[in-house]
Amino acid sequence: MQRLRRCDAMTEGNGIAIEVEALRRVYPPQRKQSERVALDGVSLSCARGTWVALLGPNGSGKSTLLRILSTLDRADGGTSRVMGFDVVGEASRVRGVIGMVFQSAGLDRLLTVRENLLAQAGLLGMRGAAARGKVEGVIGRFGLEERAGERVGTLSGGLARRVDLARACLGGAPVLLLDEPSAGLDVAAREGFLGALMQVRAERETTILHSTHDMAEAERADVVVMMCEGKIVTSGAPGALRDALGERVVECEGTRADVLEQAGLAVALRGGSAVGTGDPERVERAAGLLVRAGVSFRVQPPTLEDVYRAQTGRTLGAGRGT
């Protein structure tokens, strides 16, 4: 079973927060479409306190995995445990140790920020002064004091997502499952959400499993797990994944991919461009050939997108459903 290790900077020996083995999920045929394999034998484990990003386009299986771990869907094979609790046999215990942020905010738009949080506190079994104290605590922690009396429907997308994160953290859950939480947000709102998430990590040990197709978000994680068509294709720390691809990649117009191949680079197409990856000697050889051929090009450090393309031949922008 493939295991995901914490970064060297993080302490070992604190146990496993999420463990998945040979997980399989197949959706039955619909209309004229054949059955769809959403998860095809996925195995991973996340140490407590680790931030793990599931990186892949729509249709790679990220959301299905999170739905299963949050007890909202059921696997057709394999096992999964969260904080030692079996997701199927101990579903209520699992729900007690997770906080979930979905692609769309799980908030009542007609209620105020404070009312939404009080409702969540009630669902968690909090009552009276204890509930009010917890709610006011997260309102202050997430900088929502000035908006606490406003209806959620009047908030910007970024603020609503921050309230959603506050709701997920209200019970002090040791595990946060985030399914494309910044989808549809502008750059500033996304940074605000990620900043709030990093604040949660700074305050207490929290395990985060976070699905995204955004490279900048994945770079924040301790470990990146790249998924394609229901399988894990590679995993590791972001820097290690980029370093393994090589120091530089070469990009030129797509019609001259043959020059990159002539230099011995692995070539993938991105839009109208060809991107070649390989060791420094081959990159240098490709640059020389492109200069002699009069082809414009650029040499740059690899990105996680380049790693994903090298592993799958696909881009992060393409996909089919969740």
C-alpha cells in the first residue's frame, strides 16, 4: 500500500489520521453511458497533523474519495479509517472527528453568520452558554465580528467560505476534509481563505485532506497526491516532485515538438505549446537545436502542472465530472 509520509520538519510517531486501502467506487450505467470507475484501488495514509493536497482535474476521483471519507458515499470495495474509526462500521464516530467544507458553502443563506454557527453548535450537541461561547470564539478567530449579524446571502464569496471554514472548525475536529473549497473565488478571496486555513493549523494540530486542481493551493501542502482516472499516479512533497522532474523544462510552439524529441526530452502538448522535460544535459541540447532551427522557446523551472503532465500526459484543467 502506498503511504504518504510527513515532511522531515514534522515530528514522527503521532499516528495515522486517515488510512485508505484498495478503495474502489464504481457508479452504475446511466442512460446511454456505461458504468464509471471513480476510484480504482486507491491506497494512502496521512499522518496526524499533515496537510495533504489531492491534485487532479475534475473526474480524477478526488471528490468521490472525500465523500466516502465523510460518510456521504459508500465504497464498493476496500477499507477506510479516520482517526482509527472505520468509515462504514463506525460512521457516527467518524462524523464526530471531521469537519467538512464542500465545493458550495453548507450554510443557510437566510440566516445570519452567528445563527448559522449556533445551528451547527446545536448539531454538535452544544447548548446554552457553552454553545454561545464557542460560537463567539470562532467568530473572533476568523475575523467575522463585524459581519456576525449579517445574513450569509449578503456576504461575498470569500467571506462566505471563511464562515464555512469557521463552521467546520467549530467542534475542534482533528481532521478537515476540504473539497475544492476555493472554487469560484477571486485571487484575494482565495488568499484570505487559505490564510484562515493556515491559522487553524498554527493554533492546533489538524490533519487536512484538500482536493484541488490549482497548483498554487497544492504548493501550500506538506504532501501532494496526484490523481488521474481514479488512481494515484504519484505523491510526495511539492518540492521533491518538481526536483524529480529536473531543474528546467523547455517550452516551444507545438509544431516543433519534434525538436524536443530529437534532444531526447519527454514531450507533452499544452494548448498550442510543446513542453519538454528531462535531465539538464538534454535540456541544454534541446535549447541548442531550437536556436539553430530559429524557433522561439523558453526554459523555466518545472511546476506541479509539468509534473502532472509528465506523469499522465494530461493537464490539470481537463476532466469529466467528479
